[in-house]
Amino acid sequence: MKNKKMKIARVESDVSQEQLAEIVGVTRQTINLIETGNYNPSLKLCMAICKALNKTLNDLFWEE
Amino acid sequence: MKNKKMKIARVESDVSQEQLAEIVGVTRQTINLIETGNYNPSLKLCMAICKALNKTLNDLFWEE
DNA sequence: ACAAAAAGTAATTTATATTTGACATTTAGT
DNA sequence: ACTAAATGTCAAATATAAATTACTTTTTGT
């Protein structure tokens, strides 16, 4: 289950995986895993990513 | 940082910590930790809890 | 076409979420 | 007051998120 919404939001904000990683305090690989693989990030990390990209949890991580 | 919103939603749904734990497939202690302590649950668990309580991520876990 | 930046991926290690089991405290019903 | 259910909490073990290092592939710009 790729996270396409997060990737789109990141690209729209014009930041690279590496830049986002630095902003939220994780490594580039962690960001990449969330966008590409089946990964299960922590709530804290999800929140940090949302705030960095000016989105909410529902915007980036909610699925029906 | 207690999660009061989650506790309220759970009580409104009339389920105990133990029942919710069973529904989402974790132990009672994990549910208790989320409601009481400073805890950092996984996204998957947050989603499961939201669906069990008919709420969204923003409803239960978003903070500005 | 070429170089550089960005993205994908894998193996191993480290940090921490979650489990397990157990016990103490609080709450609700009679 | 008494009992049972629900909740709070702790220590130790296990599972897994995240870090680290390193390498390959794609994209992008010139």
C-alpha cells in the first residue's frame, strides 16, 4: 500500500525526500519507505510529516 | 499528553478498554497507555481504533 | 550524452512499540 | 459495605519502527 497522497503533497510543496526527512527528524530511507513500501509509521512521525507539508492526518494517511 | 478524545469516543461507544483492545487486536495495556500516558502508537493501530469507534484520524489523534 | 541530484532498495543494528503477567486502585451495581 | 468489573501501572520479554551504511536505478538539467 503505497502512500501516493503523501508523495503528491511533498512534490507539491517542492521538497525532496531528503529535505522532508531532515525537517521531521528521520532518515531519507524512512520517508522513502512510507511513500513506497508497506510501512507502518508511528503517529508522531505522521503528525510531523503532516505539519511539514501543511496537511492533516486525514489528508495524508486516512483510508476508508 | 493524554488522549482524552479517544477515551470520550470509546465511552460514547460504550466499550471497555478490554473490548476495544480485542476488536483492534492489541492488549488492554496498549489501549490504556494510549489513553493515559505519553505514547506513540503506530498508524495502523490508530486507524484500527478509529474504525472501531467510527471516527477519523483527525477526530481522535490530530492536534494543532 | 553526460553529470548530478533524487529516488529506490537491501542488510544489519538500534530504539522503541507492544506483549505478557501480575498486582493495585477506582468505579458501578446491589 | 460488599463485590465485580473496569482501569491504572509496573517490570521483563518480544516484535518491529527507524537508523545506518551502502549500492543501484531514475530523473533532471546542461
